[in-house]
Amino acid sequence: IQVVQGNLLGSILSNLLLVLGMAICASGLLRKTQQFNAHGAAANMTCQAVASISVCLPTMFRGVANSTDHQVLMISRVCSIFLMAVYGLFLFFQLKTHSDLFTDENQEEEQEGQLAPSISVVLLFLCTMTVAVCSGALVDSIEDVSKVYGLPKAFIGVILLPIVGNAAEHATAVTCSYKGMMDLALGVAVGSSTQIALFVVPCAVMFGWIYDQPMNLAFRNFDTACQILSVFLVSQVLQHGNTNWLHGAMLMTTYALIATITWFIPEED
């Protein structure tokens, strides 16, 4: 359970700090400042704040006197239902009622050939099956990798696995930002972390409920603090609608600090 929690948290942190930081720095190589749509970024970060609160509350409740694991589990499941509802509302907000807030006003998108819907569905299904098989093998190898190479499991779950898993998004965000398509880069980095926080994490809790596994939202105190502080930092960086290379350097430095501390998290017996 803790490996799953760490991997989910690591994916959020990787997108918010490492991917976004490198994307901003890549843009800063060619431009003094880079403009983007602040309204769309603000909507994403507000959702991130809601997700952080939903993780913080069960974690803090676990420390309340006389609270039980069953109570924490039920609270997590209720919170997950609310989070999934918020994600549905966010999609409706983004795609329907306020889609104009998420358009890129400064850039013209290049028209490229599109795949047929049937081919897209088949490719998506094949990619999903491939990722599922690879993920299963990857998770099964964590114990042996930790023993053979002396890597802490917390470091593997929070840092290594998310970096490998987000490699495609990482490359896409950096390439887009380097070409000046900052809104697209933000959609990849921040949008992906929002999807994980509001949909993937609650889905993991709900599937745990279905398969009778005690997956909950009560993360380690350190993990919860990292998520809340990262959301706060990224919100500060994106609030003005423009960035520069120094902002990217600060995000990457924060990720390096978290990675360093994660290396020293002691193993639980």
C-alpha cells in the first residue's frame, strides 16, 4: 500500500516540480520571459489544493486520539468519491462552460494529420495493456532491486518510478516549452498532476475497496507536507501568467531537496 501511495505522490511531485521546472528552464534558454494563460493554470492549481486538503485531512485524523484504521479507511473512501466528483466538474468546466479560459491566445496551433477514432482506440488499448504488464513486472522487482542495489524503497517509489513512468510526458513538456508552446507544456505537466490527484488517487482507493485492500488517503506526514508545500510553491510561480528560468530552477531545486530527504527515510519493519 505504501509503495502505491509513494508512487502516486511521486508522480504528482515529478510533474509539478521536475517536469514543469525543466520545461520552464527550457523555455528560458531562448526567452527572457514566457507568457501563458494564467486562468487555466489557476483552475488547475485550485484543484490541486483541494486534492492536497483531501490527503491532509485523513492523515491528520489518523493522529486523533482513539481513531481507528477502519475509520481512516472509510473517511478516505468518502473523500475519494468527492474528489472524483470534483474532477468530473473540473472537466465540465474546462471543456464546456469555460473552455475559453484554457485556450492559447498567443499561439496558433499547427494543423497536423489526425488518426481515425478506431485506430486511436486500438492503439490506446494496446498501450494500456503493455503498460499494465510492465507495471506488474516493475512492482514485483522492487523488493529485489532494493536489496541488491541498496536503494531505499521510499526513494524507489517516490522518485525513481515516477521519473521513469513520466518520461514521455517529461519529453513532451520540455519540447513544447522550448518551442514556445508554454500553455501546452503546462497542460501536460500541471494537467497530468491534476488528473492523478483528483482521479487516479481516488480510483486507487476505490479499487482497493473493490478488491478488499486497505488503500487509503492517510499518507506519511512527510508525503503530505511535500504535496501541500509543492502546490503552494507552484501556485506562486504560476499566479502572474509569466515565468522565467529562475522559476524553473527553484522548482527543480525543491524536487532535489525532496529526493535527498526521501533517500534517508528509514525502512519500516
